[in-house]
Amino acid sequence: MNALPGQVPQTDVASLPSEALLLDVREDDEWAAGHAEGALHIPMSEFVARQGELTERLGEGERVYVVCRVGGRSAQVAAYLLQQGVDAVNVDGGMLAWESAGRPLVGETERAFVR
């Protein structure tokens, strides 16, 4: 999964539609520390093997917004999805931008989310 982030459509957190399908590709510990409610979690390291989980959840013609911590891993996954014919957009700034924008987080741990 190696594609250039410049080839991938991007959006910022403020422009995300409220009904957006959000795919979080961070690792399990990052996810547990805080994530967007309703997001689909498939770590980048497992994505190719678990891609069917996204396919099952994705409606026909539906866009998926891919997020990681700051935007690097999600850009790679979005590029891969685009190559597979999926309408994918990278969330610029990732979950750091999400948190900075005051968007709600849910998590399993009490520690600070991304610091």
C-alpha cells in the first residue's frame, strides 16, 4: 500500500458531513485512547486482510472518509481504496485536528488521547 498523498482528495475536519462514514486506520492503542463515535476501526497494518469489513458497511456509491493520527497513514489507505474503485477522501490533520476542533471522542482509557 504505497501511494502518494498528493494524489488523494482531502478534506478538513470542519468540512466532514455529519453522516460521513469514517474509517479510522490507527492502531488499537490509539483507537482505545479516543475515537469518533460510530467510526469503523481497521488498523492500517491489517487493512488489506480486513477490507471486507469496509465493503460490507459501505453503501453503493458512498464516500468513505479515512482518518489516522495526523493524516499520513490515512492518505495511503485512501489512495489504495481509490485504486480499488472506492470513493475515498483523506481527513487532513487526522484525529489531532478532530480533537483540536472540539469534536466528540469516545474511548476506553482515561489517559490523554493523542499526546
